[in-house]
Amino acid sequence: MAATRHILCLNSGSSSIKFAVFALGAEGEEKLAEGAAERIGQSVGRLWLQQGEERAIDRQLAMPQQQEALKVVFAVLAEVQCATPDGVGHRIVSGGPHHQAHCLVDARILNDLRAALRFAPLHLPAEIAAIEAVQAVWPHIPQVACFDTAFHQTIPEIASRLPLPRNLWQEGVHKYGFHGLSYEYIVSRLPNHATGKTIIAHLGNGASMAAVHNGQCRDTTMGLTPTGGLVMGTRSGDLDPGVLLYLLEEKGYNAAQLERVLNHLSGLLGISACSGDMQTLLKLRGGDPHAAQAIDIFAYSARKAIGSLMAVLGGLDRLVFTGGIGEHAAAVRWAICRPLLGLGLEIDPVANEGPGSRISVPNSPVEILVIPTNEDLMIARHSHRLLPRQEQHR
């Protein structure tokens, strides 16, 4: 019988690090702890850790850089006596053109990730740094790279090929898709692994949708990088390429300035001129027309994506909302779905405000669901599956 293993899951960013510890084995799956190091780089950061329903640790402290934050995370796990993990799984947003399947990390994989920075410049530096930090603390513990792009490998070429010169395809310039770990989890939760035609809307600070037919992805809204697709918290989503030419030629922007505008100053933040956080905008919308407009444009962007993905699928059986906005912002779900009544999406106003998973009326042609995602559990499952069977590191 396979031994129970402890897996540390890391979802690393430049300003925050989310973590969770799972025990997986023949007796099932159990989350032992979860937490986050937040506001990295600010004058006062926050570290919290929860075990079950108990908030075991909640501290204010300075974490000037990601490396200090990772050291604090490792220390606090030891403080609450979480066992040294048997493996560490990392969410990796993109492995570029060479790595799109979950795998054990070795020197070659790490070098390839360093060479793929342009495919996810916001995410990969922090994720690589987390792998290196684990190597420094636990050099003999195996690590697993879980790629957000893996779920999208079933997208056909007609959807993934960009209308550019063919040599660029050979260089890896094509649609990759992201949020794959979230989509994997949602598919695992649906009856018969999403039999039929499903659109999954992962709506958070980063937002995307995927068209899924019989459990396989057929198209998605993000493209070469996580900047494209829907309007997001601070990211622009899809733009006319001429906008970029205008900024280059007329405004004199360089590549770094373009990256800052597209990824950090646009989306909800750019439209509202006050915040990229949806909950903040919902509180402000009654007295701030710019906040209200940002919400309206977000919902409009989502509705257009649903329509286009319905065309990809040739119809729709269910729409699933997940992610921070998708799970918690009933007003946004209503704004997205209500105008789509003519396409068979009949949202129930009472159910939409309630705790249940189904928010469509009983006889709606399209079932509308809210399902909380669990990317950490998917990382733990893949890591448990890929760890060498003979290795135990406790």
C-alpha cells in the first residue's frame, strides 16, 4: 500500500505567495494547512496560516523581497510542526514552447524555464525563484512543475495558430491558454468529467474562459501570454495591435513602458482610475461613474467571450463560474448572464445571491453553476503522482 505523502504546494508571485500542505495516500486527501505571505515589498506585509477552521498565525511583518517571504513561509511551517514535505509542487504559469506537461523539476527544466521568461514575464521570475529557494533549503526533496498551459494541449491548430507568418509558429508564437489547473479541477467536479458542452469562466484579478467539450479544451480566451483575452484587474485583455503601434510611434513608448501599461495600469484599474479590485469597485459604483463603467465593461467583455465560445462549441449545456470574482461577486454574475437570456442562460436572481452551486432557473436550457476552484489540490495530486515511488524525505 502506498505511503501517505505530504506535499507543499506553492503559488508564487512577486507581491504574494500562497501555500498549502496536503497529505495524500490510500486513505484519501487532507489539507493540513494553508496560508499566504502578502504585500511583499511593502513597508508592512502580512503572513497568515490556517489549520482547519483555526487561524493559527496572523502576523504583520516586513518582507522586502520574495526570498525573505519564502524563508518566512518555511519557518512558519516548521513552527506549526508541519512535517518536512516529501515533495514540493509549484504552479508554473507557462513553460514556453518546450514544456506543457506536468513534470519533475531538474536542472534542464529549470534552465528551460529561465529561457521562457518572455512567455509569462509577470509570473515566471517569482516561480523560478521559489524553485531555487526550495532547492537551497531542502536540496534532496523532489519538486514538481505543474503547468497552467497543460490543460489546453487539446486545442486544435485552427484555434491555436495566430494569423502571423508561419515561421513564428515554429518559434512557439501561438495560443497557449492559462488557468489550466483551475479548469482541470472544475472538470473533475462536473458529472462525467464535463460531458457535453461547457464554458468555464475563471474570473479573478486574472480572468479567462475555456470552451470544454466532453472534458477537453477546444479554445480559450488567453493567448500567447496571460495578458490577452478578457478585461482583467490591471491587464488590458485583447487590443487592436494598432494601439501598440500608436504607443510606440506617437508616444515613444519602449518595451518596458508597454509592458507596464498593458499588465499593471490597464483593465479595471485603467478604466476606473481608482482600483483594479472588483469588490472595491462594487462598493464605489453607486457614487463613482468610472467605477460603474469598469464593471460594465468587464461584464460586456465576458458576455462577448461567452458568445464566441458558444460558437466554437456549437451550443452550450452549462456555464460554470469560478475564481474570486466568479465565486463571490453575484452582481457581476448577474450583469454577465441577464442580457444572455435569448441564448438560453436563464439566471435565477434568488439563487444567484444564495450559497448553492446552481444559480439558473430549474428549466433553463443552459445550466449555470458556481463551483469554487482548488488549484492547490490539483498541484498536490499531480505532485503525488509524479514523485519517485521509492523516495521518502521525512
